Amino acid sequence: MCIRGCLATVYLGSASALRAKASFWGPSKLKYLRRGQKLMNAAIESAPKDPRIRMVRAIGFHKVPKRFNCRATSIKDFETLLPIVEQKSSPLLINERQAILYYAQLAFSEEGHRDADKLKQLCHQLDPKSKYGKLTR
């Protein structure tokens, strides 16, 4: 599968997981969530080094309730992404880097990770006037 196909797959998985949140009936919620997890994981397996695909899964898995055991995967994804975000020649756009830093900071804070405050500062420093820069004042 090409990178574009993997990116489409991870976004489809994210949309499916969001649909689970909007569903009313419990079994439907679980069906959409499991489908979303499966699609996002398949995209990562096909393109494990693509930071955009990993970003979508990290943020998506962070938003899944804790009882579904996705938080550890989200934390690992963020830990994989952070060296890429901090590179001067990062392939990611500034807003993508800020999104990663912002959500990583939220995830790390919830898990008691030692680097949460550092991420908040880095996010703000990238562009203090952006949406994420304002959220991290």
C-alpha cells in the first residue's frame, strides 16, 4: 500500500472511531471502535515510519476511553514522534508539530509522564499566536 493509501486508511479508521462516539447503541459503538482500531493499526503496519500516519493514530487512540487499552499505544506513538518533531529539518508542518506536542502533552500529563511540561513549552515556542500556541500559554 502506498503512503497516500495508508494515510487514507488511518483517516478512515479515525472517522470510524469518531462514529463510535456518535453512535447510540452499545454494540454499534463497539463495532465502529474496533473497526477504527483495526484500520489505524493496519495503516501503521503498512507505513510504520510515516509521521503523519502515526500522528493520526496517536491522537485518535489518546481520545479512546481508557477501558479499551489504547493509551499505551498512544504514548508509544507520541514517544516515536517527538524526535521527529524536534528536528530542525522535520518533514512535518509547524501546525502538525504543534498538534503532536499539544496532544502528547495532554496524554503525558494524564499518565504522569515527566516530559509533559517540556512539551507544553515547546508547543508554545513554535508559534505562540497559533491555535495550539494560545492553548499552551
